[in-house]
Amino acid sequence: MKQSISIAARTLACCFFSMLIFVSITHAEEQSVRPGINRYYVNPDWQQWVNTFERPGREVYDKRFAIIEATDVRPGMVVADIGAGTGLFTRLFAERVGPQGRVYAVDISRPFIDNILRSSRDQGFTNVEGVINSHKDVSLPPASIDLAFLVDTYHHFEYPASMLSSIRKSLRAGATLIIIDFRRDPQHSSSWVMGHVRAGKDAVIDEITKAGFRLIDDKTLLRTNYYLVFSKLDS
């Protein structure tokens, strides 16, 4: 009997470590799903992107306060604004979490981060920290954030599996992941969205759930974007 239990335990352990090895190899060999999609952000013109991202008529700009309200972020929390761009939501979160909280502005572009930090200081926010991440890693400490927040950023992930794994590691127990991105519908979406955005909402949900998350809310707040809320599954 003891021998049988020992054999079963060794078999289970071998399966577990084989899975870990497989996941590691998969991430190491992951190929870019959209090579070159982020080339515009290597040396961006800051004011040009402010004019693009922070303009009336852009849905997530027009609904920015409602979007923030729907996150349920409270004073003292730690938020990562991933793909922070010009820092529109970074600064809104900084006001909401207050001086006892923290906001990580995460972006692959150093000029974006430098200008986010400058504009945050100009507005009196001392609780914003800039993080220049890689295409495969958000570069945040393990179990360090209460919310990972992405607006029109997920479709810019060249290596979604690696990025989702990295985000998952950065989330504390009970933390959430919010994905807001363009609806991709041949019947209603613009030709720009159809050509620029890699995957529709259902495909995104499938990718994120396979990465160890559970969909807990699909909010109807937006029209041309979807608003998905995920929780991290236990290891």
C-alpha cells in the first residue's frame, strides 16, 4: 500500500514538473503575434499622442470618469496602468488612490514614462511611479498590485501569453485584471479596427481564462469598446 502511494506521488510530481517545464518552454518560444505593432512608440512625439489619446470623441476619453468609477478602486490601493501611454488614466487613478496609495505607470516607451512622471508632478501627484517594461514582462514585483488596468492596450501585446503570466504574478490575492479594448465586429467596426485589432472579445476572453483568470464581469458601459473584469484563479 505504501509503495503504491509512493509511486502515485512520484507520478504526480513528475506530471507537475513536466507541466512547469512545458509552460516555461512555451513562453520562451512564444512568437510575436503582431510584429512591429509598437514601432510608433519607440520615439513618440508626446504632444501628438496627447492630441490622439486625450481628445473629445474618443470613447474611453469621453467616458473616463465613468470608467474609473466602475473599477471600484479605493484610497490606499495599488494600481498598475499597463500601456499607460500619455498617463490619462494614471493621473485619474493617482487622485483616486490618494497619498497612501500608489500607481505604477507601465509602458514600453521611455518618452511616455518620462512625460507621465513630469505631468504627474506638475499636477501635484507624488504617488506615481514609472516602469519601463519589456514586450514580454510588465516588470512589476510579485504580488504587488490590487488592480492591473489596460485600456486599448491588450491588442498591442506582441507576446500575450508571456505578458499575462507576468501580470498574473504581479497581482495580490483577491486582485483584479480589467481589460478595455476595441470591439472587433465585421458588421459594426471600422476598417481601421478590423485591420489593427488582432482579436475580438470572445478570443480575448479565451486567451485570458487559459492564462489563469476567471471572467467575473462584462460591463455594458461602453459602445465601441468592451469592459471585462477578471479575477486571478488560485495557483
